Amino acid sequence: MVQSTTEIKTPETLEELKKTIRRLNSKAGQIKMDLHDLAEGLPADYETLIEKATETYDIYHKLAQLKQKLKEYES
């Protein structure tokens, strides 16, 4: 299994949380495009596919967790 290099500290305040979500949304959009470009170029660079897919999954998973936490803060 490939270990993710995406480490994101969970924010502690509401403002930190919102800032982290904005930053992560931007990064997630870029990584999604990177994965898309990699997929379009297959079979070239297929060796990096698992790593890039894992990184994409990890960032979107963390983003979903942070958005859920934001919902809880705002409730």
C-alpha cells in the first residue's frame, strides 16, 4: 500500500477551519487535474498512477472530514 504524503493538521478554531478548507479546496482542484492529465496520458507514467490516485483520495477524504467539522461548528 502506498502511504500518503499529504499531512494536514486539523484546525482548532472556526477561522482556521475555514482557511484550511479554502486552501485544501484549491489544492484538491489542482491534484484532480493532475490525476486527470495522468489518466489521459496512459500508458505513459503509469508507474505514478497509484501514488497520484492515493494522494487525490487522501486530500478529498480530509476535505470531506473538515467540511463535516465545519457543519458541526456552525450548528
